[in-house]
Amino acid sequence: MAFTRIFALICGLVCLSVLNISPAEAQTCSRQVGKDITAPNLRSINGTAETSCCGLCSSTSGCVAYSWNDYQGGTCWLKGALSPVIDKGDTTIANRYFPTIQAELGFTYEATTDWSRINDNYLADKDVILFLDDKPTDASHKSAVERFTQRGGGFMSFHVAAFTTNANEWAWYHNTFLGTGNFQKNTWKPTPATLRTEDRTHPATRNLPATFPLGTNAGETWYEGYYPVVWQNRNYRMLYCNMGHNDIDYNGNIDLSETFGGQIQNTFFKDALKWLAYRDAPFEESKQNPLFEALNA
């Protein structure tokens, strides 16, 4: 049996807006908190040294908040090294998990941080693209993704790969394709809830129970309501997973939960990949996503 080729992209050239920081920008940020970025580090994430940054994340280039609590509290961080910060909930754990199932499902898994590979030639023999924790910013790379999916190529993205506060910067992706629009708020921490499988006839969900529990600790901004977790734009062979952030003690860099640690969830991922890789029919020309229309009514 021919192997399916799955291509996963993790944080690339503009990962979380913290790459390619100029010395002047770093000095400006450091002065605002009275700290030198070469001083002893306050914490480390995945081995990347970091120091406290300025109070308003959006006002200084190079600053980033790693949690909703950080963002609300104005606590930001500036990387002490110019290498990507990889969200452990989506990338390093994903890159450990997917290779363990490639023999079982008959695919080859390739992960990269090089967004320049998003072009027609490179994607010609790929069956599925995964956006684990980011998305392209270059116009040619965006166009290549659109052509790939419009030809029936499989696509799945997770978590912050849909994040934007300016959906018009790539309206096709955020509004038409994903249907997510602009970010508004999240529950932040993994939250106990009952997940309901709305459609158990879909190839990706047919082996899931009608309902199943998830989460252990109450999220700090969780109240009540209807929260879509996974959905498909029926004009494409795609899935968006509005999840993927395992619980982490960021101060101690300690995993508190495992993103791929649940049997039911992993059953979904396996069935989803098998469906995404199977091209059985041409796809219609893209239309506006009804979810986006409903959310913005």
C-alpha cells in the first residue's frame, strides 16, 4: 500500500511575533521594565531563556503573552534567544505522537518550521497538511495553501493556528475556510465538561461515543454555553480542532496534562487523518463559511 504523506508545520518565520527582534527593539522593551535581557533569566520554556518584558504586550515589538492570564495582567515575555518558542500543547508533543502511529495507519510524517516549503511543487506529493501552532504570512505561501485545499488536499489545524485579531489579513483562511473570524476570548485552562459528538456518521467521529467527559480542573473564565470543539467546512476536506493546549505550569515548565493522552481523543485523530488523506471526490468552489456568518450575525 502506498504511504500517505503528511506534512506538519510548526512555528515558523513569525512564530508568536517574537522572531527576528532587532537589538534596538530588545533594548526598548528591556528599558521599560528596567531589565537587561542578558541578566539572569526569570524562567525557561522548552529550554528557551526568557526575561520579563513590558507591561502592554501589544505596544512593544518582540513581547508576547503565553496565557490569557498573562495577557489580561499585562505580563509579557521577551525571548533571550532568537529561536522559535514552541507551544508544548501542540508541537513537541504532536511531533512525538504522530510518528508513533504512522506505521499503523500507513503514512509518513514530516515536521518543519520552514514556511518556504509551502509551494505547489513541494506540496504536489503531500496528502495532508497540519498547521500545529501557526500559519503562513507570505502571500505566495497563503495562495499555495488555498490551491492545495481547493484541489481536495487534506488539511487540519489546531489551537492558535486560527488566532488573529485581524481576520482580513487572510480573509479566505479565517472567514471562509475556518470560519473562526477574530479571536475574542478563551477559557484558558483545560476545563471539565461533557463533550457531545453532534454527528457520529462522519468518518472522523463514527468511532466516538455520543458523549464523553474531559478536563479535570475548572477553568478560570469558563462559565456556560455552547462551545464548538471540532468542525469541518463541508466545501473542503478539512478539520479545525479548537483545542490542543495541554495544562502547563509555565513557571516551572512542568506538564500537568497530556494533549495526546486520551484514548477517545486519539481515536478521533487517527480516524480524522485516514479521512483527510482519502480524496474521493472533487470539491466545490469555496463559499462563505456558515459558522462564520452565524458567529458574526
